[in-house]
Amino acid sequence: MQTIMLKSKLHMARVTHAVLNYEGSCAIDGELLDMSGIRENEQIQIYNVENGQRFTTYAIRAEEGSKIISVNGAAAHLASEGQRVIICSYAHYSDEELKAHAPALVYLQEGNVISHTSDAIPVQLA
């Protein structure tokens, strides 16, 4: 049996560009891709914290160190420059793989600068 689990997350990224007349996808700073383990052309889910929109696209590499998060094509209607988004990727894992699985979580602050990383989401308290 395979279980779909969170593989990677860029938490609270700030959209730097929203380009409607583009072929599609989401361009992400290459350093952020590498840190999170999101691969170029990998399917990603984007959750817009500002308006609640959730959509699927794929990641493309933006210039390393540029801090770019560019939502392109039709998705540019769903996220605007300056809005905060959460970008996630998921993968299928076997029961055996799950024993060692930990997601790569990258937390961002203003300017899409890495604040910290983790491999576990904190327990939600009552």
C-alpha cells in the first residue's frame, strides 16, 4: 500500500510576481527549491493565505538567490504580488519508507529569507 504524505513545504512565501501572459507554472528561487527538496517540474499545491485559493501547478527554477516566487499563467488570477502563500509537494510512500519519512519544512520571513527549517510540524494545542 502507498500513502500520500507531505514531502516538502515552503511556509509563508511572499509572491514577488504574478505573470498572466506566461506559459504556466510557479517559478521559485533555485536555493529555495534545493533547500525544500522540490524538484523542477514537480507538481506542487499552492495555498493562498490571503484569499483562501488553493491550486495545483508545477515548479520551475528561478535564479538562485533571487527570492523569486512567481505565480504564472492562469494561476496569476489566484495569487497576486505581495500575497503570502504556502507551497507544498506530496509523494507516495510505502509502509517501509514511512518509517524513516520526515518532510522538509522551510519557513520564510519577509523578503523570502529563510527563517528556519524543520522536519516536523508542531503539535496543535487546544
